[in-house]
Amino acid sequence: CGIQTRTQQLSFFMTLFLVDAKSPFVSKTELPKYYQPWMETARNVPKLIDSHSLRTHIHQMPLLETHFMKSHRELRLAHLALSVMTMGYVWQEGDRDTVKVLPRILAVPYCEVSQRLGLPPILTHADAVLANWKKKDPQGPLDMENLELLLSLPGGESVRGFFLVTMLVELAAVPGVKAIPKVIAGVRQGEVATVTRALDSISLAINGMKEAFKLMHGVHLCCRWKDNPCMAEGLVYEGVQAEPMEFSGGSAAQSSLLHCFDELLGVKHETKSGTFLTRMRDYMPPAHKQLIQDISSHRPSLRDFVLERNNAGLVSAFDRCVSQLVSFRSYHINVVSRFIAVPAARAKQLRSQDQGSEPDQAIIGKAPTALEERGTGGSAIMSLLKTARDQTSNVTIHGPLSSTKTSDLTLISELSSRLSL
Ligand code: HEM
């Protein structure tokens, strides 16, 4: 009975947030007419930023009540729209002229909607990726050509690619997440064959995530008002609270996928990366956070079961899952080094040489400065990502995977060859 209840509970949480590939229209695309001023403005954010008129436009919007929205999907769309307007409002003039106060027209409804959803009032992964897509042709496939964003930020194709590819990574994970309750039920019932099969589905799904990730050709950094030198004091949400509030920006670290797989496989993150990853759970919809907790609290643990049964097929299936997760994290590290760490380091180098030629200025202008501004040149982030990858590798039954070292070498050689350009 306990097993049944737990499995039902897990299925309940999954249907609550997962994309159902058979009827993929989980995103709401319109709000009731009353909220037209929000949707119209949110849809025009890139254009209004371009003409430096978004802030003025927002000041002229009416202050809207939030109680006309009833469903979870409406609230998620409203959170997305308010998030996009807020990001645009704060960064209309780039890093150099951010604001200290978010006007009540945005701040009050934003905080009300956030509270009802259990999300923070900042653009999260759940907004930008999970609630921000639709099929152009409803009968067509779920692929890049047939997908579009509901709302965007300045950056055109690269923003579109970044959010939609991340959505496709989520979609590829669905069969893997659906296999988790099967693993848990199998462990409880002592069914080695069931657990082995379910683990194989998870391996396949993680491999699919990496394949989908390969479609990523650009980067978009979501900004934050926590540990951000451009907004050292955070942001005051006018009409909500007099003291400034601080929030981390959107990151796929807020996706529940890897958290779920980590908890299932028993990956223990060390203090620094663990603290960061635990904090990221506060940026997920509460049902996602609950799902991760449910997976982590099931007993006996999967790893103990695999060790105890000592069945060759089961051990290999478990190790294959770990290996796929390590491989996904290694690929992610390569992507981060290619799109962020290398351009940031190159720009920093050029800046310190102060050559000032035109092509150099172009490289400096394009480089993502967010990592440099943390004062680490990106090394702290790279170390966080590598530690998370190595901790994953540690849970294999047959010892840490050698592929870890190989990928480090690839990464280092890539980094050094690019830096000596
Ligand atoms: C161009 C694409 C991407 C870039 C540049 C990127 C960048 C980053 C950065 C800088 C971090 C460090 C933490 C932070 O500052 O937020 C991070 C963490 C993380 N990212 Fe990404 N990311 C990308 C795509 C993805 C995708 C598609 C996923 C999977 C859905 C993902 C999953 C994660 C996870 C789970 C973490 C936490 C560390 C870990 O658990 O290994 N990222 N990412």
C-alpha cells in the first residue's frame, strides 16, 4: 500500500509539471482580455528596448488586479510576461544604467502572482524555458523548425535557440523521469529485472538530452540581482517591501531534471556546489521541488539495492546511467567553456592589454562579462561544474569513470588553444 501511494504521488507530481508529448500544449498562449496591456508590452519588449522606450511605456501601463486569473497555466503565463517586462525594465540601458526600484505597476502584481505560484519574482527556468513555447503548426513535430517562443528578450535568434534547445533537452528527458517511479517501485518490490529495464530507459533518455543539447549554438545569460556588482544593493519592489530584495538569475541549474537523477542515483554534492544546487531548488515550482524530495527520501536507496543484489546486469545498468550523467555534465562543461569562459577570458586579456583596435573592441563587446564580474574570471563556475561532474562519477559501483580525466584534457586543450589565438 505504501509503495502504491508513493508511486501514485510521484505520478501526480510528474503530470503536474511534465510536458506530455502526446498533447504538448501545456503552455497557455493568451491571458484574459483584461491583461492585454501586459501581453502587448511583453511581446514588444525587444522592440521597446531597441527604441529605449520600454521604461516610459511601462510607467504608462495601468496597475492591474491579479484575481481574474484562476488557473495554474494562466498564472505561469502571467509570471513569464511580468518577468520579461521586469528584465527589460531593469536592463533597458545595459549594465551601466540599471535601476534600483521596480515600479509598483510591475512589482505589486508580480509579487502577488509569484506568491500564488510559489516562485520568486524574477525570470526563472520555469518561465523562460518551460512556459515559453508553442508549436507553429499544431499537427507538426516538436522540433526547432516548428517551435517558437511566446515571449523573447533582445538577442533574436540566439535567445530563441537558447530557450528552445533547452526545452528540447527537457523534452528528451521525459521518458527518463517517467521511469523513476518504476525504479522506486522495483526496488521496493525487490524486482531486479524491472529496475534494470527502468535504468536502461533513464540511460537512453540522458543520452537523448545530450544529443538535443548539441543543437545549442549560442548563449544567453539571464541577469540577477544577487551577487551582481551592477545591482549591489538588490532591487526594491515598490509597494511590496521597502528593503531591496536579492534573487539569482535564471539558469538551467533550476531545471529539476539533473536534481531528480542525482537523487535517484545517490549523487552527493560537496559543500559549495551542494549549497548552490540546493538554493536553485527555491527557484523551481514547488511541485518540482517536492518531486526531488520524494525521490531522495525513498528507502531502500537504489544504490544500496544494487550493491546488495550484486547482479551483474543490474550493476552495469546502474553504472551506465551514472556514465551518461557524467557524459552530459562533461558536454555541458565544454559548452560553458566554449560560449562563456573562453570569450570572457579572451576579452579580459584584451582589456588588460588595452590595445583598443577595432576588432579587439568587437571581441570585448560581445563577450559575456557576467563571469568576469564575479571577480573569478569564470574559474569558480568552472570548478563548480567540474566538481558536480566528478561527484557524479564517484557513485559508480565499479569506481570513478576514467572518461572524466579524458574530458578534462579535451577541455584544457580546447581552452588553451583558443586562448592563444
Ligand atoms: C549555452 C548553454 C548553456 C550555458 C552557457 C550554461 C551555463 C551554465 C552556467 C554558467 C552554470 C553555472 C551556474 C550558474 O551560474 O547558473 C550552469 C549550471 C548548470 N546548468 Fe547550464 N548552461 C547551458 C545549458 C544548459 C542546459 C541545456 C542544461 C540542461 C537542461 C543545463 C543544466 C545545468 C545544470 C544542471 C547546472 C548546475 C550544475 C550541475 O548540476 O552540473 N545547462 N550552466
